[in-house]
Amino acid sequence: LMEVNLQYLDDIFAAGSLENAVRFMTLIEPALASIGLHLNVSKTQVICDGGASNHATRALFPNVPEQNFFQWSEWSLLGSPCGTNESAAKVHAAEVAQRACRKARTIGEIIKCETHVGTALLKYCAGAPLINHLARSTGSIIQDQIALVDESLVATWQLSVFQPPPIQKTLAHLPVVSGGLGLRQLAPVCGIAYVTAEREARSQLNKLVLPSVCASLPVNDRLVQSLAHSATCLPEQAYDKLAIYSTSTGAKIRHGQTFFTKHFTSSKLQEFWSTAPEQLRARVSSSCAPFASSWLAPFPAEDSQQVWLPNNSFEALLRLRLGLPLSFAAAADDVHQCGLCLKQCRDAFGHHALACTTSGAKWRVHNAVRDKIFWLAAESLWSPRLEANIFPAAPRRRADVAFSIQSGGCRQSVSIDVAITSPFTETAFAEFRRQQWEPGCIAKRYERTKLTSYGGIAKEAGYEFIPMVADSFGAFSPTALPILRRLASAFGKREGIPAHQASTKIIGSIVQVLAREVGKTLIASISGSSRPQHAQQQA
């Protein structure tokens, strides 16, 4: 009956001639009533030439409210503008952009009180996640409106937290898995969003629109403009692949927008890498490791105090991640004493604090991670023992945690030794250069030291020895992750958590403990930065 017929959940969209539209309305109500539904006339919209001023059309639909008549050039479907390009950009997109900016400013007020919670809200509930549907339905024609939302997101975060220099600002826009903060910018990739959405929708077109209508469709100018826009942000090879994909009729690429946006992210990361100093490269390398950024947006838990970090610790961790002074006072402080040990020279960036061994702070980080693993193993029924004396050949050495795991039809005895290493020592930088900045290479190097020290005596005692090494950013050694995933699986079975969520939650909770203690250490290291030198000496 209608040339276009689309149903989505409780919404029905149909388009055709005026005569067919009237017949459709008379038939749809009894059809819905036969299955226990009714048409909500107060929410029914009629799109026609002239909109509400078309009295002839209004007379044919007397039950539809006057405000529900719209012109063809100025209507939207499920929040996506479907009118002309001009109305999409100047009316609909501008209105949505204003709402998005207001939401960002509201979240900014939350950030001032709860920095960690507010930053997570800004990442997931504002900016790109809020307006991505607009980019997928309109493309680059609303680039200016999307850019306003991007700028609002960045301005909100800078006003509420701090304003990073240009190179750190670039890093903040990168995804978390690339070592950034995940404050994504949508304007540069809005063309990619539209091209991939149009390609994914085209395979469904014949199911929704009559073939005769499909054949008469004009050239999609939004697709043409979005492709041209994509050429400015993608590497040449990636753009050629996108152009071919946009006109192909073969198999779709799963999550096409994500697939092509990764090429844009990779080019930005390479651009950043070519200009970044070594200390910033070290930060990004460690932050790219699996689960290393879990503390930024942690898995929800019943006890919020175990998830969300205090404002000062969270900001110190952000500054550490971006390579900025831990505080303005620390940056300007002439006193070169560590707030932890009061003896060794410290710097404003927290490098010494992460390696300080005389104050006991490093051992507090170690013990917190060790205890977290112990209690997770206990809840997983692995019968853990803390600081167990299990090495007859070396009675003075103890395993941080020893436990027994069901493996097949027998029990497997495992001992682990926790170690937290700093990525900012000269030895660490040498290893980074040698391994070409591979994520987790510092933990991997220290893992070999632990295996040499404990591997032989553990084997003699009948234990499998696993070094549980992580650097200060949460990058684990290669042998640590398999046993942690196994622990997460066992914990998930006990608690009824799906396997894919268990690893994120359990390993993420260990990284959160690590980040919490590192944050405390950083704050303690600068706690006396404003005191005069003689006062610190007396202390």
C-alpha cells in the first residue's frame, strides 16, 4: 500500500501518496487493535508539503494535533534529521548541539566535586556518544555543529580539572586503549560515521522501500560530501578502502565506523609519537597495555569507595599519565627533598616517588596489590596462603601468595611473587628503547629477574612459580595475565558473572588498587612542597 514502510519497536513510519496515506491510517488502527495495541494519535506526525499550513491535508487527518504537522524540509525520524541539508544543519543539529553543550557544562559542575565520577560521565554521556547518531545520519554537513560539541567537551574538562599543553591535549583525545583519556573528538571523523552507516543501511533498503522507489532515488550528496571529508582525515590507503567499501555490494565490515576510525587514530598516534619526548612515550607505552587503564572508568561495584578515587589522587594520576607536574606548587618548588623519605632528590613529575625505597611507600603499593590477589583467591576457593614459607631450599624466602588450583583431575600448587616496578629509571628507558616501546616490556624485563631468583627453588618445592610483575601504570608481565584471567574465571563462576565481564572486573579491580596506592604515594611525595627547606630538615 505504501512505498516506504518501516517499523522499529513501537514506532511505525510509512510514506506514500496522499490517497494511500489516508487508506493506511484507516487500516492500521483495526490491525493494531486485533493484537491488543492502539494508535497514539497525540504522538502521530504527518509530514507533507506546507506542514500545518496545508489545510487540505489537515482536514484528511482531523485527529492529529496541529503541532504534529511538519514540512518535508524540516522533519526528523527517531532523532535523526531527514529534511534538507540546510534544515538539518541550522535547525535540528544546532538544537541537539546546544543540548549537548548544556549537558557537558552540567557534568562540569559534577567534576568540580567528584573529579573521577565526573570525568567518566563526560567520557560516556557527553560529546561523541551523545551526538554520534547525528553524524551517522547527516555526515559532514553538520561538521561545524559537531565541532562546537567537541570544543564544549574539552573546555568543560579543562575548566573543571586542568588545561594541558598542546601535545598532552592531543594525547587526551586518543582512545584509552591507545594511552589517551578517551575524550574523543567526533568532528574529524563525522564523514566516516556517515559513509559506514549509509553502507550498512543500504543492504536493508530493498526490505523497506519498493524497488521502483529505490531506482528513482537521486545521487546522495551527503555521501559525496562525507567521502570528501574523510579524505582529509584518513591515510591514503585507508581512504581508498573506504571509497571502495562505500560503493560495494559485498559483505559488510563488522562495526565499520570503528574499523575505519582506528585508521584515523593510528595516524594521530604516529603523529604524536614522532614529536613526543621519551618520558611521555614511556607513559603511553605502559598505558596501552591490557587493563592498565581500568582505573579511569572502573567497573561498577557495590562499594563506591573502592571504585572512585579521591579528587587529589585522581588528578595526580592524570598528571602522571600526561607527563605534567603533580601540582603547581611542586612545579615551582625549589626544595629538592622527597615528601616521603626527606632525603633523596625528588622531581615535580613523581618519577622519584614511584621508585623511592627508603620510605616504605613502594612496599605499601606492593602489599595492597598482594592482599587484593589473596582475597580474590580466597573468594574463588583457591585456598590461598599469605607470605607462605614453602621453599625448603631457601627457608628465608617466602611466597607472597601460594594457592592450590583444580586442574583437570588433580590440584596444581602455584606460588606468586608480586613486584611493582617503575618505568622511569635509566634501566627502564634503556629497555624501552631496546624493545621499541613495547607495552609491558618493563614488567617483562623484571619478570626474568624474578624467575631467576625464585624459579628453581619453587620447582624443587613442587610449585609452579609465577611472577606477578606490574609497572606503576598497571602494565602486567606476560605470565601474570593468564593466571589473573584464570582467577577471574573462577571468581566469575562463584559469583555468576559472565566470563567476558569477569576479567574486566577482577583484573580491573587489581589495577584500581594499584592506582589508588600510587595516587596516595604521589600526593605524599609533594605534601611538603610548600614548606621551607629547614622545616623539612627538622621533620
